[in-house]
Amino acid sequence: MNESQPPGTPGYETSPPAAPVQPVRAEAPGWERATLERLLQAGLHEQRQGRRWRTFVRLAWLAFFVFLAWAMFSRGGASSDKTLPHTAVVEIKGEISADSEASAEFVVAAMRAAFEDEGSRGVVLLINSPGGSPVQAGIINDEMRRLKAKYSNKPLLAVVEESCASAAYYIAAGADRIFVDKASIVGSIGVLMDGFGFVGLMEKLGVERRLMTAGENKGFLDPFSPQTDKHRQHAQVMLDQIHKQFIDVVKAGRGKRLKESPELFTGLFWTGQQAVDMGLADQLGSLDQVARDVIKAEDLVDYTRRANVAEKLAKKFGASIGEGAVRAFKAMPGLR
């Protein structure tokens, strides 16, 4: 472009007009104060929310511990007037073991309470169990004999529902009389010890078992080691001894009512009707019938002691605290 050329002549170019400059607007007066107030209000709101949450958590823990205390001190048991004539019922259901509701601890405590109450005219063990620990059954059977001698005026009866086998029959044998349903499963007077062996499979897979022990028999019953004749004989001696204890308890409890049979103590089980014929049970009958016709006290009061939710939570809570304490103790300097 030639600047000397006048406007409008060919070759003359003009620059676009510059955009007008916008004046800078000043913030409204007092904006700093408004922003500060908003920040303070947001902080106060967050603090209030935090306090509400902490209060809620504390109240929730308080309610939990109140419920825990209430549940632990209200275990249930007899709900009616114990002084009125009634038949006391103690249930033995499921596996008989130290960690179940059919443990010696629970059953013995329930039986004691049932015998001690003035209104109970007799105690019925309502049994529906496939068996379990011979130790727990033995403890219950021993306590049954003691209570029967102490409260000789109150009968101790056993009523079988679906099953009364193995350790469950170990318990039932201590009752004065045993009542069954015609289709109940009764018997299994025997002892077993089971397990698995993986030695052949390990050899096929080329897996080597490296077991180190202090004591030549410490690896007894290890499923990954071959079983020796010595270990097999030792286990058999133990089983035979426990089996003899079982047989002695049955003979002492049933006495001359037993019909001698070569299969009686072989571990077989029978129907309720067969059990009556063999002398393993006395007669057919249900709980209501026994209470009405035998004990002569138709009202039933359940004395069964059951582990409630609070007790289970308390045990888990205590175990977790104990585990944490052990970890903290191990983490202390100089104790590793």
C-alpha cells in the first residue's frame, strides 16, 4: 500500500477500526465481606454436620450396649408361673457339641433349673439329634443320674422326635423311660473316627510332604502321611474303649429291658417301633401325650437355654478385643 495515495484510489487499504475499550467494572462494594460470610457459614454447617454424626454414632453404640445387656440378662426360660403344676421341657436338638445349643453347659443348666422349680412335676428331654460328642453326652448323662437321685419324686423322661442316634441315645439312655414315634430313628450305638488320606494322590502329582516333628507319633492322623499299623492299632484301642463306655451306659440305663441281640451294639439304627421291640425304647408317645398321661401335668414350660444374638456378638467382640491386644503386645519394642 502506498500511503501517499488518497483514499478511494486503487491499491489503497484501510485498517479495521479498533474495538472500543470496555471500562473495567469494579466489584460491588462489600463483596469481600459477603464472601467471608459465606465461607464462615459453610464451615459452621460442616461442623454442625460433624457433631450430629458423632452424636448419632455415640447414641447407636449406647443403644447397642443397652440391647446387649438386656439380652444377656433375659435369657428366656420359663415364661409362666413356675409355682403352678407343669411339665418341664428341655430340648436337645442338632449336633451335640461344646459350641452348639445342645452342649453340656446349656443342657445341664436347663435341667437343673427344671428340677429345682417347685411347680415342675417332671422333666422331659425332647430329643431330635443325630449325635455328636461323646464327652458332652457323658457329662449330661452323669448329671442326669445325679439329679434323678436328688429329686427322686420327679420323673426324668425322654421323648424322641425324628432322631435319637449315637451321642443323643447316650443321653436318652439315662432317662427313666424313653418314648418314640413309630418312624423315629433310634440307636447307632457305636463310635467312629474319620478322615482323609492324600498320600497316593500326592505321589501321582509328584508332591513331596515335608513334615518335621519332635516326637515320633506327633504326625499321627496327618492326612498327607501314610498311616502305620502302630497308629491304626492305637486308634482302634481308643475307639473300643469309648465304645465300651457307651455300651456300659446303655446297659446301666436300660437294664433288663434290653433284648439281647448280636447287632444291638454294632452301630446300626432302627425305627422307633423296632427300638421298642428291642428294648431301646419303652413305648410310642409324643410330648403332649407324655405330659398329659404320664406326668399328669398338661401345661408345658420350656426351660431350654439358647444362645442369643447378644451372646454371640459379645463373644465375637471379646475375641476381637483379645486378638487386638495380642497384636499390640507383640508389636511392643523388644517383644518381636
